[in-house]
Amino acid sequence: RRVGYALVGLGHLTLNEILPAFGQCKHAKPVALVSGDPEKMRKVAQQYGIKPSSCYSYQTYDQLKDNPEVEVIYIVLPNSMHHEFTIRGAKAGKHILCEKPMANSAKECEEMIAACKKAGKKLMIAYRIQYEPLNRMVQKAVRDKTYGRTKMIQMMNTQNQAHDQQWRHKKALAGGGSLPDVGLYCLNTTRFLLGEEPTEVSAQIYTTPGDDRFKEIEENVSFTLRFPSGVISQCMTGYGSFNNKSYTVYAETGSIEMDPAFPYHGLRQERTHAPGGKQMKEVPNDPQKDQFALEMDHMAECVRQNKTPYTPGEEGLQDQRIMEAIYQSARENKPVKLPAVSKLDAFR
Ligand code: NAD
């Protein structure tokens, strides 16, 4: 029996990516919707065969507790709402899959983890890159030392943000600008590839004066992460320049480039190395799996097999702590040390 999902928020991501992705799921299916727009919800419910009695408003959301078809709630709302809807969802007795960034502060993340623990429910953060096959291949090569030890990583995630992205330009709703939205991919993916936690960050921020989009939030962030193994990862994110969603891992005897690395489709990997002294490039095939289907199936399997998700709430909390240190470093114009954390791999 497939695990039933309730989708909360019917915005771009839910309508264009998540709901269509259920068509490729093996273990998950949509069974309920939660929205502030009843007319839109009625149409979407009809399209996906969801019963009218399984459609809820943000006010009646808590009644999900009486709907046994729903086992997982997938929260796809503006960032500031993740905290409230995770806690209410856990109290309704459901497992939670929450979009990134997990919340707007480390304190909120801690409260979300505590609420799910108290309710005995699982909490997973939707870090889709960690379920995507080409990025997982890079992780394996790094961990297996296919090209020797990794020395440096360079990552970028930039986009020229449209002017009509209202909530993303409001600090209270988004929590910040490019950093928690797209810069988070550089941070989370670096940690995912290396399997170790940074000990120090240094960062700089620049925001174009007079640009309407950036009255409340930052535009560009450059940050450097230092790791116990000696790896340095240099990351850049921005909301005002053309798309670049790529990274390169530099190891002793080869490098692996993902360009692009972070979009929903069309990812490409290229490996450069020199077996026998002759430099060559290899481009592995993209297995073309839907990332949203993979992550929703993963959560469904964790529910069925009673396992901890690969990206639990603790992952989101760690990123939030590091982002807070990145802001602090930029503000104070000096490196910030990060407290040692127990290996997060222990959650997996
Ligand atoms: P969106 O603006 O398209 O949708 C947000 C939804 O929330 C809308 O249906 C809107 O009506 C609803 N909403 C409820 N209260 C609101 C309020 N006070 N202000 C504004 N909207 C409100 O946004 P989206 O792109 O679907 O993003 C939703 C979440 O998903 C965010 O947390 C975002 O970071 C995340 N996201 C993740 C990915 C990914 O690849 N994993 C991609 C895009 C977005």
C-alpha cells in the first residue's frame, strides 16, 4: 500500500513539479490538499483524483488528524510558515516532509525537531540533490577517493530574480535573500559530498543600492567553508546575475564538474583525469530520474520500514546554524568559528 501524502500550499513548486512527480513514484501518492484558495484547490483535486472531503484550508489543517489516508504531510509554503505547519502537523499525528530552507532560525528548527520527536513522528527536509543520482555519483567518488583526496570545491548558485517574487523579497517571510534560497544548495551539497562539518566560515555580502527587490534581503553572498580534512569550499550565490548552478570538486588526480548541478532536469557531469599521463574527459549518462519522486519515495520507505530519513531535521538545523554564522561573518567582516558537531552521518 502506497503512503498517502497531504500537500500543503499549491504554489509553483507543488503544481509544476511535486504533483506531476507522483506519476513516477513507486511508494507515494497524493491523497489530500491544503490551500488558502478553495477554487484552485477544487480544480487541482479533480485533476489528481483527490476527494473534496480531503481538501483543507490553513484553518482546518489540524483536522488532518482524523484522515487516516494521510501518513505524510509535505509542507511547500513560504519559509516562515514551515515552523508553524510542521509543529501543527506533528501534533495532528503525521510524519513531516518539509521544504528547504527548514525555517528562518536555528531556534525554530530546534522546536520543529522537538515537536516531531515528542509526537513520535519522522521529520525530513526536502534536500532533493541528496537523492539525485548524478550528485550521488560525485559523493561516492569523493568518499571512495576515486581521484585521491579532495582538496578544494568551488560552487555557484545564482539567478536573476524576477521582480514579482513577492514573498521571497520580504525578510519576514523568506528569512533572507539569495543565501537561504539558492545559496543553501552550495552549503548543503558541499556537506553532503564531504560527509564532514565545517569548522570555520568567512563571508562577504553585497547588495545593489536602490534595487527594489533587495530593500529587505541580501543580493550576493560569497562564503568560504573550512573543513577538518583541510578541504576549502568556496561558494557564491546571487539574486541579480544570470543563472549559474554549477560546481567543481578538485582532487589530487582528477576533477569532477557538475554543470548544471542544481536544476530539476538536464544535469550534466564531466570528469577530467589523466590515466597514464594522458588527460581525458568522461561524461557519465544522466539516469534522468525525477528528483521529487525519489525524495518522496524515500520518505515513504522510511515510514513503511520505520527508518530515519537520509536528510532528517538535524540536517536542516545544521545548515541554519552555518547560515547564521555566514551572516555574522559578513556583518563583522571576520571569520567565524563553528562549534564541533557530532557526525551527522550518525543519523543515517
Ligand atoms: P510559491 O510562491 O509559488 O508558492 C507558495 C504558496 O504558499 C502559494 O500557493 C501561496 O498562495 C501560499 N501562501 C500561503 N500563505 C502565504 C503568504 N503569507 N504569502 C505568500 N504565499 C503564501 O512558492 P514556491 O516556489 O512553491 O516555494 C514554496 C517553498 O518551496 C519554499 O519554502 C521554497 O524555498 C521551496 N522550494 C523548493 C524548491 C526545491 O527545489 N526543493 C524549489 C522551489 C521552492
